[in-house]
Amino acid sequence: MARQEKTVTTRRARAKAQAVKAPHLRVVTVLIISAGIAFLGLLSRGDERKAIAGLNVMDNYFPADMPHYPGVKEVPAGPSSQMGGARVRMSQFTTDHDPYKVASYYSKYWRSHRLWVNADVTHRGGVVSAIDVQKGQVYQLLLTLRGKQTWAFASLTRMPGQALKTETQEPPLKLMPGSKAVSAFSTQAGGQRARVNISVNEQGLDQNLAYYRAELRRAGYTPERAASTPLGAGHKILIFSDMGGNEITVNLAILGGQRVRVHMMAVGR
């Protein structure tokens, strides 16, 4: 009876600890989404996918709490990756199964290991994350549907609080004056590098558009497509490249009033 009461007390203490710490770590899981987006940018260039295809070093790549999806060839992705000041270990695989099925497998596995799990998945993809408060680790699976295949990026971040330290990484371009950096991520593999920086400022959409156009040209980039691609009111994208094949995409979106979110991704050597 005493042992049973002790077990119940231990579980309650763990639940209380998770309730206190989980909100902070939930922010980190949202920020780490850009890791998969950045590496997807590398794969879209073609040569990087070929570079990782021959790797077969998944043994002991992740700790036991990271499951392996049955029937797929999983490979390391971006062995040198960093979110803010935290190191990120990633892997990648594809499957014919839909995002719901893949997400369900990971969710069930992590819940069976008594981890705090959050899932936000649709038929087009989404994110499943698990938090180990005791070890200070965040596990995450980013899913995206490309054609008829689900692309999955699994990641592990230790000391996730360090992920919020954006000052440890330089953005691809000088940020609009008065900006506050929200997220900074970089990954490198096979001679290719991807960087993602997310920031917020109060300067308005038109001023941001003019500022980043000028900064891109000043850095030696020219428009790869239309200088400003409209995606509806309050949302525009700049896509520029240079003679070396490097590309920078600046995604601008109004959050309200003059507040603008700037999502910047640079892919190249």
C-alpha cells in the first residue's frame, strides 16, 4: 500500500513539474519547426538529397525515446544544425503513408513513454512534439506532403532553453532597424547551408518591402522572380539569388497594425 501511495505521489509531482515547465518548452517546439523547413530547402536543390542518400549511420544516432518509423530508410539530416544556442540533431525519411498515420505512430510511442505530447497535423502535414521535462529534451517530427509522399523530419534538441538565444547567430541580411529576432536556425551538410531567421518589427509592410529589397541588392542579389510576389492582402514574398546560386527568400506578413513578421531563409554555399 505504501509503495502504491509513493508511486501516485511521484506521478503527481512529475505532472506538476510538467505543468510548470511545459509552457516554456512549448515555445521552443514551435521555433524548431524552422529546422525542417530549412533542411527541406536544401533538399529541393537536388544535389543535397543525393549527398545524404548513401548514409546509413542511424544506429545510436538518437536516444531510445526517438522511435523509428517501420519500413522506411531514415538518414541523418543536417548533422551540423543549431537553433539559437542549442544544438539540434535531425533525420529525414519519406513514406507513402499519409501524415495522419505517421503522426499517430509517433504520438502513441511518446505517450507510452510518459512524455508530454502535442500534435497539430492535417492531411497536408504538421508537427508532433514530445517533451521530456526531466532530461530537458524536446523531440519533434515535422511532416509535409509533397506529391503523394509524406516527407518527415525528426529532431532532438537538448537544453532547449538555449534555442531562444537568437543573438548567437547572424541573420542572412541585416534586420530592419527596431526588429526583435524571434528565432534563428542554421544547418549545414554536403557543402550546402541553410539559415532561417524570424523577426518582428513595427515598421509596416511597405517600409519592410522597400528596406529588404534594398538590402538584397546591396548584398549582390537580384530578383529571381517578380520582385514582390503577392499572396493576398498583408502578405508578400521577395525571392532573390546571386551569381553563385545562393538564394534568399524574405516572407513578409502583417500581424496587426504596423506590426510585421519577417521570415527570412537563405540557402546556398
